[in-house]
Amino acid sequence: MKILFMKKLILTLMLSISFFASQVNSAQVTYDYLNKTLNEIKGWAGSYASPWVYYDRNVCGERYGITAYVCGNYLQLGTQFLQNLENRYPLVAKGIFAHEWGHSIQNKRNIRYNVPYQELQSDCFSGSFTYYGENTLGYRGLYNSTSMSAYNAGDATHGTGSQRQYYVRKGYNTRGNPNGCF
Ligand SMILES: [Zn+2]
């Protein structure tokens, strides 16, 4: 009787472990994680921009805390901001980093579109990175997380959720080539 119970317990444990192993896990957004992502982004589009990157340093003077932001040749990321999103959309910190990298590309080339197309082009860049991330780096689920997070963060500046999702897809369809977003 006791052995049977143990067997059942072990089986239940094994099932739950395999269940969790099959999930895409959210990462801890540490500086190491971001540095690794920075190198990955350079591998994808390092020749298109070379911003100074800051973590948890408000070099752009954002008013309400550090989110993910580009000013001039500075790119700043707040780890708490990214962690909150990462918890909802695994790997999305990488997609957001790539979106900001897109703004750096725009700044380097003096690209200035009207609202919301400036933001939508950056969504295209992040979509382009998701293709590279999924197919070259093996980050399954990166596209889906980036797309869903963009969809749920539509606003007057960034475009509607549907527009954002459309441009992330457009970027994905470049098969990782940022040129497809110009
Ligand atoms: Zn943006």
C-alpha cells in the first residue's frame, strides 16, 4: 500500500517536471542576460548602429523611471521594467532591446517618420530580430512573445495593437535582414 502510494507520488512528480520543462521560461533580466542579448543583437544588426548602451541609468532623463528608451546615440534599459514584461512574455526583453536598437538605426540614418510609423518601423526591426533569434539562436517563442507584447501595448504614439503586430510580422518576414524594414 505504501509502495503503491510512493509510486504514484513519483509519477506525479515526474509528470509535473516534464510539464514545466516543456514551457518556455521567463528569464531573470540581469546585466549578464542583457549583455548576452546585446552581443546577439550585434550579430544580427551590429553594422547598422552602435549606440552607447546603459542599464538602470537614466542618461536620457526619462520622467517616470527607466523603461526602454533611445535618445541620440544612447540606448537605456531598465531591468525592472523589462522583468515585468518578461514575466508575462518569455524572452520579450530581447525583442524590446531589438526594438530600441531599431530606433538607434533610425537615429544614425536621420529617419523621421510621422506618428506612428517611426515606432512601427522599430517594430519591424524587432520582428526581423525575432526571425534571427528563433532560427539562428534557437529562441523558440521569441516571435510570439514580441508580437503579443506589442499587440497589448498599442497607443497613440506606437500605433494600434493590430498595426504593431502587423509590423512585427513584416519584420519576421525579412528573414532576419534589417534591410527589409527600410
Ligand atoms: Zn519605440
